[in-house]
Amino acid sequence: MKQLAWLLKWLLKAAIFFALFAFALNNQQDATVHFFFGTQWRTPLVLVVLTAFAAGLAVGILGMTPRWWKQRRASKAYAEMPPDSMQDSSLIMPPHHGL
């Protein structure tokens, strides 16, 4: 069973790789990205898409970093608390206010 799961995982990875590779091969025509003040960047379309994806990923990670740090600090504070004071968890994390 483990070998079947391992094989299916690798087949999925191979399928994703070949799909992305085919996408890159199909989008080799030049694209022009116009910036401010008349500057422009001419490159294959697949590089423009890859750059936009990487920029979105970086913005998402940077946007989540403060929350990750806050939760990490709260987790460390909770782990360092004496066992008798762990009953009141409201001292560590404020209540969740979601929609």
C-alpha cells in the first residue's frame, strides 16, 4: 500500500511537471511589459507569468509574517507558563473575532 501511494505521488508530480513544461513551451512568444516613464521589458510570456506568480507569492508571505510571529510568540509563552496557570488561556491569546 505504501508503494502504491509513493508511486501515485510521483505520477502526480510528473504530471504537474509535464503540464508546466508544456505551458512554458506553448508561451515562448515575446511579451512586452510597459513600466512608467516609457521603460519596457521584452521577454517570453512564460517569464512574465512566472515573475507575476513569484511576486504574488512574496507579497502573500510578507503579509502573513506578522501573524506567524505573533502566534509563535504566543505559543512560546504558553509553553513556558507554569502548569497551574494554564487553565486561563485568555491571558495568552485574545478571543477570535471572525465573521
